[in-house]
Amino acid sequence: MLEQNNLTKDLKTELRKRIRQLKREIPLEEKIRRSASIWPKVMALDAVKNARTILMYWSMDDEVYTHTAVLDLAKEKTVLLPAVDGDNLRIKQFRGMDKMQAGEQFGIGEPVGDDFSGNIDVIIVPGVAFDRQRNRMGRGRGFYDRLLRLQNATKIGVAFDFQLLDHIPAEPFDIKMDRVVTESSEF
């Protein structure tokens, strides 16, 4: 069993390295352009249309760009964003750009204010890679796996086409997505 765990860990490390290299090869402007083709598909999902509260993320330069989607959705829904606190994510309501600050660990935009304590209908989840079985591979710190275990919300992974792999080695603690949306597919 230990040998299998090491093989899984090694494979995930190699996959993360390959995807990171592919992300570096694409300029930010191109990632923003590609992201624009993902959001109409996400917004068309019944779970998103019917949601009152959506947890998103404030994207880093190597992720599907969310800034415009956060601003648009916040006009009609309660939008939440994570704030990194040690090894965990605290959930806070997005209340506008003037209520954002750079996070301590990664410099990602995070809302200021109290933690959110209501129901979450949909969670838009970033990932390093996804597969057609809706498995997700994150950056390896477990932030989202810990968070997703605590939530009974529809989980939607978003990624660029090159982040969709045939197979991701899934471990028991990995949380599957309910939907995955890329530039050219939605399943």
C-alpha cells in the first residue's frame, strides 16, 4: 500500500509539473481570452442559474480568469471568496473591489470582513487538472479538499482544455466534481 501511495504521489507531482509548464507557455491575455469562452457555459448550468449563493475564487495568473465573472455575478447573487488562513480556507462575502486585500500567503485578492456562515449552493473550483470521471487534482496542499468535505453544494470545476486529462490518480480524500467545464466541453 505504501508503494502504491508513493507511485500516486510521484505521478501527481509529474502531472503538476507538466501542467505548470503548459500554463507558463500561455500569456495572461490569452488565458483571459480563453476564460471568456468558459463562463457562458458555467452561467448556463441550472445549478448556477438557480443558486442564490456561489463560492468562487479570485484567480491567480495561471488559473481560469474569474475577476469579471465575480463582478458580474455579484450584481445578482451572493458571491463568496476564500481567504487563506494557515492550512484552511475561510469563506467571506465579496462586497466590492474596495473591500478586497492581498492575501498573506499568496497575495491573491481576498475579501475583508467576517466569515460567511450561511448555505452555499454552488462552488466554482479551480484545479491543476481534471479528468472525465470528474476527478480533480489541486496544487497539493489540500485547501479545497478540506473545504469541499464540509459543503453540500454543487461543485463545478473550471479549467482550460489542456488541463483535462484522460486519468488523474484519485485518492480517497480527493473530492469529485459534479460538473467540469472547459473551453470546449462541459460534462
